[in-house]
Amino acid sequence: MNKTLRSAIYGLLALVVTAAIAIFLIVKFALAPAPGEWRGTVKAGPLSFEVGMPTAVRLATSPWLAPHLDGHALDTRFGTVHFAWKYEAGALELRCAPCTVEVPALGTQPIRVEGLLATVKRDGNTLTGILEATPRSAEASAVIHGQWEGRLTPKNLLLSADIKDAPIARWYAVLAPNLPELQRARIGGTLALRGQVALPEGTFAVAPVVSQFTVEGLGTEAMLGARTGCGAPSKLANDSWLARAVIAAEDQRFFSHAGYDLAEIVASLDNNQKDGQTKRGGSTLTQQLAKLLVTGSDRTAERKLRELLYAVEMEQTLGKARILQLYLDNAPWGGNLCGAEAAARRYFKRPARNLEPAQAVWLAAMLHKPHAVLEQWRRDGRIDPDRTRWVAESVRGISRNQREALLKSVAAAKFPAPEAAP
């Protein structure tokens, strides 16, 4: 290779490198975030730089750049997103198959959707499009449809979605197609969903609308004659002090819901997303009973969805009185202890039907964290006074004088800590 050729090659390489650096600097400068603007990090090989996300969104959805994304894909933490440009609609299509999303309130494992499609059109700072979620059998009749819109600001992207009314069985096919119960359960009713998401905060709100939710075929009627493995049954009446206190502590709308409590579920989702940790459960007594007797307590969305199926059917096959009795006879009360009768005799040396009102409130207050509360009782000689007072204030069906007496006795209560079981 002669000197002239080498010089030409080196010059060409220098030109390419200079051009690449220039393009990189131009892109970096053009997408640089303004002060206080929502920002993200873009990686290009070994290089990375911060971009203003509103600018990046506008650029990606512009009619002169979006068509060039056709056929390309982007790896994200939700899955690989494939882009397609729909010329007739003038919209960018994003398809993720499969796609996963983590919802801390629904468990430690992400929810997986076999197919998720969204289209995007932008007019100024307003984004609009459609949403489609598909199960494994991607028949047109099995798709869940919706619409969405967004408002882009310098600090965030505010999204709202309206998912159309669809059979609950279809929702299960999309969100949890591997549930064994789907092979035999006959699921009726419909679900529509409205939701809002704020990015980059990740905060969201949902408003589900459920109509005529029914379940048949799971065999929960066999629980009418079920026996507990926790010892002798308590045989408590619905208006006993312990039954009232347990309802106050765990499910205040027990006698009015159909196995699930939408208001409590929404409140739980709202509360638990604040720091990504579950603080408040949205499960009814019926759902808790399903967890105790059938599904176990794995922190997964699939377990929660199974639990819901059993709870809805149990409401139809067992009735409130039997559900309450089964819960009292199987609920955990710390250590290896379960069942109201065993707890009353172990902690207070008397049958459950003879518990004093303050003792009943004390036991009910243990149910949200029975093992931790038992440890606290043994360590401090008492349990959380704020929770016991809240339970006492929430007991229904008692007179004003009874409530005042109950609050005084609960405030003064200090029962001997139980010794560790041999």
C-alpha cells in the first residue's frame, strides 16, 4: 500500500469519525433537556446522554420521522416493542408480544400479556390512539379494546385510558391464561376499566366497573360440610363479640359485597403504590378464606385472580353465615395457632363464645399480622393500641353506651403475654 493510498484511507476514517461525532453532538444538543424538564437517558453503543423526554416524544411521533421507524424494534423493560407506520391512518403502531408489567400491589411477579398493541397520533401536545390486548388465541372476538389519550407537558406525560366493557372470562384469558380453573369454571359478567397514569412518576388510578360477576363449576359447595384442621369449631353467632370485631378489623362491608369489594381494591392500589410496598390489603373475608383453604398465599397476580374466582363462587354456594364461620375456624392467630376457639383458649383460657368485648377486639386486631403482633405482645406486654382502638371504633351493631364502655376497656386492657408454645 503506497503512502498516498494510506493517507486517503486515514483521511476517510477521520472524516467518518468526525461526522459521527458531529451527528452525536447535534442529536445530543437538539434533545438536551431544558432546566426542570422531564429527562431520560439514551444509550448509543458506548455513549449515553440525557434527553428531554417531551422533545423525544414529539420527535418520535412527528410525521417526518415516525414513518422511518417502520420495521424497527426497541428493547424495553416491558418487552421488545416493534414499530409500524400506518400510512392510511397516519399513526405509529407499537406492538409488544409478549409484554410484562410489574404492579407491586398485585404481587412480586409481573403480569404477562401475550399481545399488546397501541397506536399513537399526535396533534400538538395531545396524543391519542387505540389499545388492544390479545390472549394466545388471537381471534377478533377474544380481543379487549380500548382508547387512550395523553397530554404532554414539560414535566410529564398524563395518560388516560378507557377500556370497553368485555366479558370477565375474556379478561382472565388475557391476564392469566394458565389458571387451571379456567378449564372448568363458567365465568359470567363483564368488566370495563378506566385508568390514568402519570409518567415519569408511574402513579396511576383505576376505576373498574363490574356487572353481574358470577362463577360456577369450582365445587365450593363441598365446603358446606368442611371440617377445620385447627381444632374444635367455635360455633359463634354472627352477632358475637368476636365475629363483630373480626368483621370490623378485616372486612367492614362483609354483609353487603359479593365476595369482592371494588372500593377497597381501588383504595388498596392507590395506597400501596406510594412507595412500592404493600401496606393495605384489598381482600375481603371471603377472599381470605379462599386463600386459607384453596390458593395459598403466594404473592402473585395469578394467585389473586384465582382467589377472586373462588370467593365469588363461595358467596353463591355457601352464604355469609357459613363463610364467616369457616373463616373464624381457620384464621391464623400467631405461631402455629389457627381457629378462633384455639386462640381464645390459648390466649385467654376461655371458649370463644365467652370472650370479653376487649378480648375479642384484641384477637381481631391480631389478624392483619398475627405472627408479628404475637411477637410484639410477648416483647412489650401489649399490641398496637392505635389498631385496637380503631377496631373498637369500627364494631357495628352496638349502642353508644356499649361503644364507650368498649373503648374504655380496650384502652385499659393489658393482658398477660402468652408463653411460647412447647
